[in-house]
Amino acid sequence: MSELSNASRTTRKPKGEGHSRRGEILAAAERIFVEHGYEGATIRKIADEVGLSSTALYMHFPDKGAILQEICRDAFARLIASNAAVADEAAPPEQRLRRMIEGYIDFGFAHPNAYRLIYLTRPVEAREGAQDAARELGSSLFTTLEATVGDAVTAGRMKGDPATIAQAIWAAAHGIVSLMITKPYFPWSDRQALVRTTLDALFAGLIEG
């Protein structure tokens, strides 16, 4: 544990920083949920990490389940917004599709703790709302991906069932992110090169000449 983290456990921070304080709580909870597991994470641990009393933290969130659900919803909201922005671009569908999945991969590497919580969910976390967020918001995310594949099929740039193609693309992207963030000890090739090689091969096999 760093000196900064230790200091935060002994120094209570001033009130009146509502929005930023919620952000600090969510960021700390992400780390603690991943490090200690949902069951091992306590309100006191999270509160100590951000320099709050447990009572003060309860003014922001009623319980740790609410914290987990907000982390999941915020992560999905960012992914959905990114997908929507790409979907509105005036570009061929296969190019938009590639940018969508690149954005998904970039998010996973930029926010590995949030990614673990929304896509590598353990049973206890699923019961506490992570699965509900994935079903509700994750389905919206996939729908946009599938619709873009559908555009590519309609335009004659891809051939096959849009749902199957979209699932194959998602599975490939998830495989890269989940393996690299959960197996850091493996002698991985350069990350950008690995992502590019995987997507180049995948899209080469899917796009009609």
C-alpha cells in the first residue's frame, strides 16, 4: 500500500465536494472490488481509501451494491456513447465497425477494473446487480454493433448472419482484452501489434472483396 493511500486512511477530507467525491468513491471501489472481491470489499474499506467516515460515505451511496451498479452503468454508458458517435459517422459500415471494436478494446485497456466488473463478473457480483446492468445496457451496446454489421451485409461488404458476425467480432475483442488484463505475466507481444494483427485477420476473413 502506498504512502498516499495510507495517508488517505487517516485524513478525513472536507465536505462539499459532492460530484468529485462520488467519483473518488467509485474509483476506489473499482480497485477494492477487484483486489478483495465483492464479498471482501466493505463500506469501511472503501471509505478509508478516500478518507471518509463510513457514515459520510452512506450519504453518497446506501450500500456497496449501489456502488457496484453505478460503476457498471457508468462503464456501459461510456461504451454506448462511443459506439453511438461512431455509428453516426459518414463512413462505410465496415470502417465504422472496425472503429467501434477498436474503441471497445481501448476502453478495456484504459479501464481494466471496470472491464473486469462488467464483463468478467463472478456469481456474487452478478447477484448484486452487475448482471442486470449487463443485460439492460450491454444489450444496447451489442445491438448497435449488430446493426452496423447489418449495414455492411446490406451494402454487400460482408456476407452472413449479422448476429453471428457481430458475436464473432465481440468474442475476438473480448478475448484480447480479458486475456491481457488477467494474465499480465504472459510474455505478450506488443499490445497494439497484437490488436492490429487480430483485427486485420478477422476483418480480412469477413469483408467481401
